[in-house]
Amino acid sequence: MNELVELWLYLSASPLFGLAATLGVYVLAALASARLGQPPWANPVLWTVLVLAALLVASGTPYAAYFAGAQFIHFLLGPAVVALGWLLWQRRAALRRQALAFGVAALAGGAAAAGSAVLLGQAMGLPVEIVAALAPKSVTAPVAMGIAERIGGVPALAAVFAVLTGLIGAVTAPYLFDALRITSPAVRGFALGTASHGIGAARALQVHPDAGAHAGLAFALQALLAALLLPLALRWL
Amino acid sequence: MDGVDPLLGRVLEGGGVNPVPPRPGTPAPALAGLALLLGCQLAGELLARATGLPWPGPVLGLLLLIGLLAAGLWQGPIAAACEVLLAHLSLLFVPVGVGVITHLDAVARHGLALAGVLLLSTWIGLAVTALVLKALLKP
């Protein structure tokens, strides 16, 4: 028993644990989701985060020890944001043809998501640094952290809000779209990418290739527009 | 041309029907592409620091990448690296998501309000985007 505890202490202090646990749990969650026919509630990111968070809390492992290994995966978010440029470049023909529709929808949707989050947050009496972390939550986590830093929010909280927003969209959007009678895969995908960034886009890609392509476009467009406009907009407030 | 090494020629063209493994010493396209992505990010970070622009470094890197693609530079390697990275994008959010355990006190104190704000604002964002796009999209 004592040896087991010692082994655990050794493993949890090494970066290997965080890296192996993240990849291992994610692969299992993705397999389980595929086996179940990929229903929205079986989102692999959601279950991986829940399982790992429960594991860390139950074993008393500090987040810093986990992150020592997980940072190798986290680091790839930076180049992944740069890679969104390729998504935009690939879809430049569609982007040019529907420039007005995509541009206005991305701006209106992004402004509605950020504005409603800030107003609702203030109305519910949340502290200022939490409200500032809510503003960029429709943007992909690494960009959201960068924006939050620049507008006085807590970057780590902004990242968590962004991931939660992505999960809420990925899990609940199909029902909302059905209720609103929005049937076009392109429109559903674009809305998911705009309001729920990469996690929503990953979900859209599972459902329909057309939805996935528009979600990828919207997600990249939103990251770019929000990162360029939010710091400027909030300077005036 | 006879003088061109057929193996090198196929590597430069991006593989073709039967992609050959790059010969020893030749970097694989995805690896070269990853170096380019990191280079764009680094240049973006430096640009943000040096100029005091209010925009995150990776986003400036994104714009630089579009610049490279528009100039017709290294499209093959960039495409190879981007495909690999974006195919497993959702995995990259896991470490940040697990970070929720460091804010359990804030979640416990404001949990209900936060859940309400996150749910409502996400639905508002989804609905506004979908309805505006549906109205404006050309057939």
C-alpha cells in the first residue's frame, strides 16, 4: 500500500502523468462518443475535463502538477490559432462571395454574445474582473486569454469561460436551432463557430461536412474580428 | 528533366499518388509547416511587443500566415501542418478546461449567476448569428 502511495507521488510529480492522462482520457472519451453515435451530450472534451478534474480533486493533485505535463498540449493552441489563417485562406472564395452576410452575421453574433454576457454579468452583480473575463468568451480560449489580459479580466477564468461556452454551444445548439426552425447546415455551422468557437466547430464537423466548413470559417473569422475589435471597443467603455 | 532527382522532385511536389517518405535529411512537409506556424506566431508576438498593438501575438501571426499564403509561399507544408493541428483541435482545450479546479471558490460563490450568464449569452449569440445569416445569405 505504501509503495503504491510512493509510486503515485512520484508519478503525479512528473510531467509524464499530466500528458499521458490528458491523451489517454481524451482517446477513451472520443472512442466512447463514437461508439454511442456521437450524441451532443457525449462531447469528448466535456467528459475528459470532468474525469480529469474529478481525478485531480479526488487525489489531491495540484493543478500545477497536472499542468507540468499538460502544457505540452496546451502550448499547441498558439500555432493552432495561426493555423486558422489557413482555414480563412482556403475559404476565401466563399468569404468573398458572401462577404456581407458572413461579416454582418459574425459581427452581430459576436457583439450579441459579448454584450449580453457583460450586461447579464453586471445585472447579476458579478465582480468587475469576472465580467471582463466573460466578454471574450465566444472566442477560442488562447485568444480569449490574450483579450482578457488586455481588458483587465483574469486570463485563466476567461479561458475556462471560453471552454464552457464552447461546450454549452456544442451540447445545446442542435435543440436551439430546431426550436428556431433553422435547418440549413451552413447556417447552423456558422452560428456554432461564431458563438462556440473551436469546440462548436468540432461538433459541427461531426454532424455535416458543410456545417463543419462554415463553422471553421466562422470560428476563425470570430477569433480575428474579436481579437481586433474587442480591445478597441472596450477602450471606450 | 533528366537532371532532376526523381525522389527529390516528388517530395517537392508533395508526394503524389504514392507519397514517398522524405529522404534522410529532408524535413517532412508537416514539420516544415509547423516551423512556419511557430515562426509566424513568434513574429506576431514580437510585433505586438515592439509596437504596443492591442492585439494578441498569435492573431497577428494568423494575419502573417495569410500574407505568406497570398504571396504563394510554402503552401504545401503550411497545409500539411494546419491539417494535423486543426484535426485534433478540441483536444487542445482540455488542459485549460481542467483549470476550472483552480477557480472552484469563484464557481462556488457565483456558480448560479455564472451558469445563467454563460447559458443565456451563448444562446443569444447562437440565435442572433443564425437569424442574421439566414436573412442575408445569397442563394
